[in-house]
Amino acid sequence: MEMETKTDKKLRVPKRGWQQEIARLAGCTVQTVINALHYGTGGKKADRVRRLYKEKYL
């Protein structure tokens, strides 16, 4: 018996060091990446971080 999923999209598990990689691509610090993705902070840099994360891993 298979469970139905809402999407067929497979999630890519980030490799070790993904926070540093996103920070380097976005031109910000690792703390900005953590705040944007874990705590949902706003701003230009946080929006850039979320966009890059979605493009790369979702």
C-alpha cells in the first residue's frame, strides 16, 4: 500500500556546509541565512537567501 503525496517533487537534502554556501552566494553572513530560513526574518538579504535556497534545494 503506497501513501499518496501532494507533490511528486523530490526534496534534495542539503550537503554539509549548505549554510556557508548559501551565505557566499547571497553575499551575506551565515547568521543571516539562519535568521532568514529558521526564524523568518524579513529584508532584502533575507529575501535573496530564501530565493537562492528554493532554487538550489527545493
